[in-house]
Amino acid sequence: MKAKFFYDGDCAFCLGLADYWKSQIDPEKIDFLSFRNYSEPELLNFHNQLTLNRCEGNVQLVYGNSRLPGFFGVRRMLFWTKYKYLAPVLYLPLVPFLGVGVMYFLKFFKSKK
């Protein structure tokens, strides 16, 4: 099953993140979609927890029956890149707290420009 990466097409940080991952991942594995192109009922067809409110707050990776927000989605996508050998480091204790903080900081910093 092909994964879906939802991002905010109106957010410079999210758009930049999606463009970066598009260049790193085989397009046969994942679709990059701006959630702004879908209504809430259409989003719910992709995953039963995917709402406009959740998509506005964070990028979302829908992979199989899982919905992985922000850092957790990016962490999963790392396995599909040439950096897949570094991905297990992101599963070490306390690293997710740091990762979520970094994603929040980057989003805040980029949205101010």
C-alpha cells in the first residue's frame, strides 16, 4: 500500500519539508498531498482520524492503518531514504521529545519569515 503524506500547501515550512522529502523518497512508495485540496469528508476517507484541524496543526503520514503526525511521520519516512541506517537512533528514549520540540521550533521559526 502506498503511503500518503499530507502537508499544508499554504505553509512555507510544510511545503519546504514536503519538497525535500519528495527529492529523497521513491515516488512509488509515497504520495505527497496538500490537505488544502481536500474536504474533511475526503480526508476521513484516507484515515478515520484525519481531520482538517489535525492537518492544520502538523504534517501527517498515513501508512496502512496508521496515522503518524509530525516528527513521528518524518521519522518513519527516514526508512525509505538513503539515511535508513540512522533511523533507529530516532527511536531511542527521549529522542521523540527532542524531535517534537525541534519540529515545533522549526515551524515557528519558518512561519515568522
